[in-house]
Amino acid sequence: MASQEPKFPPQSQETQPGKQHVMEPLPQTISPDHKPSNKLRGKVALVTGGDSGIGRAVCLSFAKEGATVAFTYVKGQEDRDKDDTLKMLLEAKTSGAQEPLAIAADIGYDENCKQVVDLVVKEYGHIDVLVNNAAEQHMTNSVEEITEERLERVFRTNIFSQFFLVRHALKHMKEGSSIINSTSVNAYSGNPQVLDYTATKGAIVAFTRGLAQQLVCKGIRVNAVAPGPVWTPLQPASMPSEMIQNLGSEVPMNRAAQPSEIAPCYLFLASLQDSSYFTGQVLHPNGGMIVNA
């Protein structure tokens, strides 16, 4: 009977991007069992969508491991979450790291991505880890409901931004650097309810594999993470409240993950000492779903 009980209180948000500070319960950003070991000491990391959800968890785990962290957010809608994240990063900052940087940007456009990279490089001099994490999704009942305008918007946010940021960041990355792209279990299982989102996540898998082969000669590793259901602001901002109650019930573990359970995958892929023989690969923290990938 316990498996049939609601996982989360019913809730929804009117706009995207979603807001973490109004969620109930609040997502867990860092595991209390995390024991830092300076895996990213001296490194500079840029994380898109780092103000909340998985992005915030990645930023915080990187900071605790000694990295200097910059992240992007959407001005106005994510100001409160941005401030909360900056406070966490400042508290986690190690003695060898510089102060964190929050950059407001619509990363769906090439010029904006160039400006983001230029700001990070001006502040810190280089980039060692690029995490392409920002995304949006919208529910749909039929492909006929997906307008050209929405399709372009979702692709700009979810995959165009990754192309643009990589193009500009590469000039400031050296051998040993790491690029990590956020895809989704939906790229492998398919999801008719978020069809355009699912299509972008499939594109990210292919982008990761191709880019990894292109950059292997430069000693830059490119990998991805494909989470299953995770308790992030993206969920209440895109799903009806009745779906939120049972988020994660479709996976064998019968629950959604917390962002703190996903972030270690990014830390593993960012750390050269841990993942030096990984490139073109996708990690699958998805609660037990078999994806044959």
C-alpha cells in the first residue's frame, strides 16, 4: 500500500523557468554524506541553469571540491534562486577558490553565449569544466499542438545553447578539460507527453558522442548524464499538479531522485583523476530503468 501513496504534495507553477524556493518540500541540493576531497581544486567550472535543481546541486558539489564556479540563470524569474545559490557557494568556497559568479543570460542565442564565456574568462582566465545543463519542457497531447515558435524555443534552450557555448568555451579550454551535457532518460525510453523536449534530449546524446570523437585529439573529454525523474523546479513548472503527486512511480525504485543524488555523476565526469578514460559516454542515474545504452 505504501507504494501507492503520493510522493509529493500536489503543486504547480505558472511559468518557466520554475522556482525552487516555492517548492514543497524543497529539493535536497547536497547529501549530508558528501565528504570533499579537493577533486576539483584549482579548476574553473561554468554551469548553465545553475540557480536551482540539478544545476545548483552540481555547482555546490563542485565548490565543495575546490572549484571556482560560475553559473547562468534567467534574470527576473530566477533572481531569488540565484541569490540562494550564491549564498551556498560562498559558504562552501574553499581557500584556493575565487568567489562565485552568477550571469543572467538567455543562452538560446549565440551572441549571449559568447558574452557568458567572455565574462567567465575575463573573471577567471580560463574554463576547465563546462556543464551544459539548462533546459525547458512543456506537456503536450499531440505533435499537432507543438507550434513552430515553441519548437524553436525548446531547441534553442536545450540544444542550440550547447553548440554555442562549446564553440566559444573551447578557445579557453586545455587538455584535461571536461564538457558534460545534461540529457535525459527520455532520449532512450521516449516520452510522448514531452515530445519536443524528448527530441532535444536525443539530439544531445548524438551531439555528445560526435563531439567526443572530434575533441579526443585535444585531450578534452565529452560526456553526458541522463537522469530519470528528479525533484526539480522543472517538474511543477511543466506538469499538472496531479502528476506531481506520483512523480517517479514509473521507475523500479518507485520514487524520484533528489538533485543531490544526480550531482555525483557530474563530479565524477568533471574529475580527471576519476574519469580520465571516459569520453563519449552517458551515465544513467534513473532509479533502475533499463535503457540498453
